[in-house]
Amino acid sequence: MSISLTPDQERFIQTKLQAGKYRSAQEALEMALRLLDDYDRADAEWVEDVREKTDAAILASDHTSPIDGETFVNQILERFRQGYQAQA
């Protein structure tokens, strides 16, 4: 496989090589691909975590009496006040 880099990408890699961070352009690209893979995995884990929490919240809401928006916001504000007072 062959790839083409933009001039900015080439300068970026050259800067890293000159700084002694990597021994070759290939090593720098390998690190970039490894980091991209880590990012993709973390993103997928985050999406799954949010999905699980959303499902749990929906399930919990099936067993909780509804409250109006004003009461909900006031309860959250009170929790913040209590947390702030506990820190002071």
C-alpha cells in the first residue's frame, strides 16, 4: 500500500523525527495508527457505557413516579447545594 501525505502532515512527521521522538516516518505512522485504534476502542466503550446507562435509566423510570420539570430541577439544585456545603 502506498499513501500520500499533505505537506502539513510531512512537516509534522519531519518535526517529530528531528526532535528525536521517532527513528523513522514508519515508526511515527505506526504510533499514530496505534493511537487511532486506542481512540476507536475508547469511543466504542464510551458509546456502550452511555447505552447501558440510558437503558438502566429507562428501566428505572418504569418503576418511578413521574415528577414535573420544576421539581426535578429543584431537587438537582438542592443536591448541588448540599455537596457545596459539605465541601465548605
